[in-house]
Amino acid sequence: MAKIILYVVVLAILVAIAVWFAETPGAVSLEWHGWRIDTSVAMLLAIVAALLAIGTFLVRAWSTLVGAGRAFRDARKDKRMSRGLDALAKGFAAVRGGDPAAAVKAGREARSSLGNLAGVRFLDQQTERVSGNRSGASANARALLDEPTMELAALRDLAEIAQQAGDREGALAHALRALEWKPPPRWACTTVLDLQVALEHWEAAAATIERKDLQGAFDTADERIIKSVLFSRAASATLAKQDFSSAIKWARKALSADPERVDASAALGRALTAEGKAKKAASELERAWAVIPHPLVLSAYLQIVPAEAPLARAGRVEKLVSGNPDHPESRLALADVALAAELWGQARSRLEPLLDTGTAPHVRVQAAALMACVDLGDGENTKSATQSLITALKARSDRREAPAPTSVSELLARSL
């Protein structure tokens, strides 16, 4: 309705103008370079209107021609882009499928269509890798580090290539750089942790496992075990560097994760002793022995009073094992100090139950060796001492030393 009203109003205005020009035609004279033109105002306006119409038509025609040319160029560009993207897809599929020849061919097609785009260079790098050209793949990956969209992928490849070459330190450096991203990718967190374990960077590994970025990377139970192991090893490592405050910190964290970590208890006792807190150290070690007796705990307990008379030491060890006196490790500990104090009968009574074939091999090794010393010391029974040594050697042959762990999964498997 509004359009009809507007149309009627405009038409009325035009009719009024036409009537006005008809009643007052007027005259116009133009002179230009000796030319003179006499016409009416209505005719002049008609000529101007015609010129405007022609100009408008020419402008629109030119715009149409320009648009057609631009559309043609865009269509060719889109076709070339589509061909290049298709080649990229084929190239990465060939890389994934382990077909270097197809990957090389697709890379050439992609480059001819897309030029030197980052995606094309990444395909070249992946092709070098699937072709087995480790140095070429590494060089191409390094060239991609300046591309923000490609940096993480390049770092991951560099870390993997370095690991394959046995360069764990180099792989760790690349993974640590990836770990600086916010948020860091999960692969960087787990790779850093694995490499820190393999390189025995225990304090760094303990700090890594505490990162919030790693939450959810492991099952809750597994994470607790991993933390307890790494914290314990960090405590031992810092203790070796005489960083006693750090050793105490890590040991307490390990025991918080797992109260039965005897290596953490031993490290805690040694660190407290080194800081002059002998009573506190003894209390912690006695608590640990009551939970799980272990030679590490005994060694740390004996270190509290290093220069000690044999009888006094025997009495102190009696106090240590009082919370768990019949455990094999308690018997070994008491037999050892009794032997040092030349209490042959006490030593023998402690050791005899441990020589049974059903006893754990490592316990039988120690028990048999100690019994040989008892036999020699108590009446010089050479034959019995020899038999005890043979038992010790046989038991020792049953033991196998495991190699150092090379990843968190190995560390976890050994701790279960």
C-alpha cells in the first residue's frame, strides 16, 4: 500500500513538472568554440537525461565485464585450490599408508597448485620421514618451527626422530618446548615424563607429574603409584646432592601418596639425620619398619649412630624390629648385629628358619651367608660354613637385576 501511494505521489510530481514546462517552455543558448545552440529548457533536460542514461548503461556494462573477468579468475583459482587440496589429502594418505612414491607425486601436484604453503612443506617433511630420510625430515621440521600453525607438529616429529636416533636429551628439549604452549598438548606432557624417567632426571620428573596438565593422563590408582615412585626417587636424588630440605619434602610427598614406600622412608630418615634431627629420624624409621621391614630402612637407622659399639647397636636394632619381630628382614637384622657382637646362639636361632627352600631367594642369600659366618665364628665349623656358602650362591643365582626403566609405563609395571 505504501509503495502504491509513493508511486502516485511521484507520478503526480512528474506530471506537474511536465505541465509547468509546457506552460513556460523558456529558451537556452549555448556557445562553445564558435558553435551556437538554441533550444528550449525541456529539450536540454531531455538531452541531459539521455546522456545520464547512456552513461549509466556504459558503467553497468563495464562493471559486468569486469565482474565476469573476476569470476573467471576466481573460478580458476578455486579449481586450482581444490586440485591442490585434493593432492594434499592424497599425499597425507600416502604417508599414513607408508607409500613414499605416491606421497612424492602428490607433493609435486600440491606444490604446483598451492605453491610453498606451510601445508605443502609439512607434506614434504612427512614424505622425507616415511621415506626413511631422517636428516631430511629433521631439517624440514626445523624449517617449520617458525610457522605458528606447524610448530607443535614439527616439535613432535623432531622429538620422535631424536628418540629413534637414541638422542634422548635432544628429544627432551623439543618436548619441553612443546610443553610451554598454553595449554600444552598431552603428548608433550607424557613424552617429557617418559624421557625424564629414562634419563633419571628424577626431581624434574617429580615436578612434571605434579602439573595440572597431566591430570587425567593416568588412572587414579596408577597416578598415585607413579607419584609415589617418582617422589621417592626424587628424594633419593636430592639426598645424594646433599639437598636435605628437598629430600625431606619429596620423601614426605611420596609417603603421602603411599605410606609403604620404604625407599622414601629411608631417604626421609637419612635427611633428618643429616639435619641433626636424630630422634625424629629414628621415630620415622621405626614407624616404617613396623609397616614393611626393609634393608634400606635398617641402613638408614644404623646411620643415625654410625660409630656404635656392637652390643649397643644390637640393643638399638631390637628396638627397631620390636614392631614386627618375626618378619624375615627383622630376623636378618637381628642376626647381623648379633653376629657383630659375637652372640652366636642368638644369630643362629634367628637365621635357621630362613634357610628353608620356601624362603624368598634374596632372604636365603643373606641368611646363608650370615650362617656361614656364624659357623666359622662359633667353633670354626668349616664344613657347615661351606654348605651355607653354597646355599647362598645357589640362591643368588636365582636373582636377576632388571635394567633401568625407560618410560613411565615400565616404571609403573615394576611397581605393581
